[in-house]
Amino acid sequence: MTAHILDGKALGARLRAGLAARITGLSFKPGLRVVRVGEDPASGVYVRNKDRAAIEAGFDSATVHLPEATSEATLLAEIARLNTDPTVDGILVQLPLPAHIRAEAAIAAVDPSKDVDGFHPLNAGRLAAGQPGLVPCTPRGVMHLLAESGVALQGARALVLGRSQIVGRPMAQLLLGADCTVTIAHSRTRDLPAECRRAEILIAAAGRTEMVRGDWISPGAVVIDVGINRLADGKLVGDVAFQEAVGHAGAITPVPGGVGPMTIACLLENTLDAALARRGMAG
Ligand code: GUN
């Protein structure tokens, strides 16, 4: 068996084109502000990519770049200013923040109606309670990829490998909401290969280079690789040993070009959703 490759780059581009078309029909440009503190080089690349994609799709997007020495109080004051700015619909505080700033404090300071990362405890709670709200971008992108794969979610055995606030936990909630039978596995799980082999849908978000081997994958399973790991030679690889996995999976995402482009597309989707909801215009 050779797995079907799920092309996140193409799907992300289609989603962004659909959002751009919807925005041309509006009388306003949805506003996005990405807040970056300090000089983390990877964050610089991510923030530029988000900004460029947003502007291309017709959003009013800008980066608020604060110096490394910015105090927590100054960052919270900047977030408060964006909360009350009526032209701003979405606020994203890029992580990681410098060590002297508590990420939880910054996340909790964002107005939940503008929380396009879906990280605010109110939005996390809404998701856990099965209520509508803003959902973290990467898990939302994974749900699009699963829809694209054609896999039937209802009753399917799904395994989420990883329990982070950003991916694993919200991912499990979304799959549960779609009527999957969900297992959350993590670094303390006993006999991880056996748990993975039971899964018809496997979401790898452990942050460990090529941890999931080909023989951990049930024949025909849909495998979504959320991992982005840089090797010493600069090459990017996922949490799944891709070359082994293509011989077992029914469908699989590549790294790069799988989940990554979907995360940006879903940030824009969240921003348009927030803009419409804040104006009482249901998405
Ligand atoms: N840093 C790495 N990924 C993310 C993300 O999805 N959101 C934010 N805010 N920061 C990140």
C-alpha cells in the first residue's frame, strides 16, 4: 500500500482564496494584529508569513513588534489597547515570549472575542463544554485535512499523541465533538506502539523527531503529522517516520507542506469569524 499524500499547501491556498472572495463582499477589512516581543528568529519567520498571507487575502494586518526588554505590564497595556481598538478583530500574541513575561498572563489579557489563537481559558472552556467559540488554529486545520481525506469520523478510533494546550488537548476535543472515539496518548503512555496500532486516525503532535514508526500504523489509517523538527542539516521532518509510514497509512500529511500551511489559513478563518461575530453577522 502507498498512502495518499494530503497536500496541505494546496488545501490551505484554496481555503485562503475562499476567505479572500468572502472579504471582497464585505464593506470592511477584518483587522488582525500579531504581537511579537523580542527577537526569537523562528518567530520572526512565522510572524512575517502570517502577516503576508493575511494581507494577500484582503485583511488589514500588521505586526506590533516590541523590544525584548518590554515589561509584562507594558505588554498587557498594549494588549488592552488592541482590545479596545474597534478596527482590530483578531489579536495573536506570538509565543514564545521572553522568560520574564508570563505567557498565561498575556493569553488571559486578550479579549476572548478577539482571541484568534483560541488559547484564552474561556475559549478552551467553551471547546471542552461543546459550546461555540474560537478554536486553536492547528487543530482546526487538522479537521479540514481529515475532511479532505474523506475518512468517516463518526465512531472512528482516533489517537492524539501529545497533550499540549495548543494542539493535543483541543485536537482531542474537536475529534470528540465529531463523534470519534478518542484516546490521548503522551510520553508516559504504556506501550505506545500498541495504542497507535489501534487507531484508524492518528494525530502525531508529540514534538519528537520521527517517533512514530511505520509498523506503529494500522494498515489504511489516516495519519496527520503536526510535528516540525529541524535536523542538524537544516532539513525539516515531522513526528512520523514518513518514508516508513507511506507503506502502511491510507493517507498521510507530509512535513513540510501538510499541517503548517493549514495553521495560517485557519488563523485567517478565525479572524474572519471573529470579525463577523463581533458585528453580529453570523459566519
Ligand atoms: N508559536 C508557535 N506556534 C504558535 C501559535 O500557533 N500561536 C502563537 N501565538 N504562537 C505560536
